[in-house]
Amino acid sequence: MSSMGPMPPQHDFSTPLLRVFVEVARLGSFTAAAPALGYTQSAVSRQISTLEDEAGTALFDRLPRGVRLTEPGRRLLIHAEAVLDRLDAARRELTDLRELATGRLRVAAFATADAALVPQAIATFQHRHPEVTVTLREGFTPGLLELLGSGDADVAVVSYPTVQHLDGFDLRKICDDFMYVALPPDHRLAGKRQLRLTDLQDEEWIAGSSRPEDTLISACLRTGFQPRIGFVARDWIAKQGFVAAGIGITLIPSLAVDAVRRDVKLALIHPDDIPPRQVYSATTRGISASPAARAFLEVLHDRA
């Protein structure tokens, strides 16, 4: 039967012991290190003895006046200083993250929210916290929730009824997004503050797709309203260009009203015809929001 030799000592150098060790090595004396550390001389001596027991060797030669590092002590000092430097750097970094002096913020939002709401919130956030790096990804609500779920976004701005799968996410309502119709400046209905869909039944529409169910106009379909799509233009600027030229009309969410060109007239669609979309901020349930994400959410909801 073979016998195993003695197990090598398992060193467990705690941070407090390493700090005492480094300070004694720096000052060359237990007595000098004691007030610098806030300990008594006997407490410093005991902690060095404990560290030497863990190391399995003497770390200091005791001299008539002070102490001097042994060769194992000199080797340990190199590593102790490196460990303490890394821990100090980690503490500084965590403090900076907590105080938003560094870090990142990854925002995801649907296109209409990027017309004014999200840019204004980001601008306010960057003014308050210029050292935090902010990135933005745009997409449809299901894709935005996927980004959150995979950890590729910290905060998402999403819309309902587009939201379908809410499990695993915490939603906080930002606002209601009402729908406006954009009209040419000389249109017969220009100047009206509110319209019904029946007022627009003979109009030609500019839409993002030839299929009404794939566009903002889909909200009209539940009332039986069938829009006649004349031109397809996916870009917001292009849609407004067609409207300004008198070619047709298009829908503009209230979130995008601030970005509408001046030669286009707007009228609110009655909410009974097109109910407002509900806009939410979304975070991943069970995941602690970063200090930057919490600060951005505060800005986002304050602006709304």
C-alpha cells in the first residue's frame, strides 16, 4: 500500500494581512507601521506571525532596530504589492461606475422613439454623465426584447400592442403614442385639429409597405377602414416629402411630431379610430440594472 507524502501548505493570504506586510516592509519596523495602520505594535507583530505561519517561512529577520525582509519575504512583496494594486484599481473602478464617472449604456429603441424621445433623453444623460459611453440599436419591439434577453442591451424602449412576449421583462410605462395624419399644406382638411377615418376614405396614402397590415395603418383595419396605398416609402423623410408635394397623406405618431417638416400639416386621428400605442421602458427581470441604466431610466421618464 503506497503512502502519500505530506500535503504542501495551502497559503491563504488575506488582504488585511498583505496590507500589514507591505506596510511593515515599506517602513522596516513593526513599531513604525503600527500607527500608520491604526494598530498597536503587538497587533502588527501577531499579524505578521500569522502570515509567516501561512507562508510556512519567515518573511522578516528581526533585528535590534526594526526588521528586514528575508528572501521569501522579498518574493512575496512583489506579488503582495501587485495584488493590492489590482484590488485598489478594482475599488476605484467600482466607485467610478457607481458615481457614473465611467462605464457604458446600451440603449435599444423602435424607430419612432428615436425621432425625439430617445435622442433628447440621451442628450440629457450625456450632459450629466459625459464619461459614460452610450450606444444605440434600433429595431422592432420583438427584436429589442431579444437584445435585452441576450444581455446585448441594458434598456429598451418598446411599444404595445407590438409587445407580445412579456415574460422575463419589467415594463414601465413612458407615455401614450397618439396617431396624427400628415396632410399637404393646401389640403382641403389642412387646419383641422382632429379627424375621423371616415374623413379620409377617399385619400391616397403613403405607407411603408403595400400591405396595410405591415404598417402603422394596420390600426385602421379593425374598424373596417381600407386605405388606398398609392406609394410605398419606408423612410420618414421620404414619406413627408411625398405629402409635402401633394401626392398623398401618411400617418405620423405623436412621438415623431417634433421631427415633422414645417410644410406638412398635422391633424390628430380620433383615438376611437386609432387607439394610442403604449410606450414602455423595458429591462430584464431578475438582472440588476447598472448605475448608468438606472440613471438613464430616470431621465427617460422625466422627459416623458
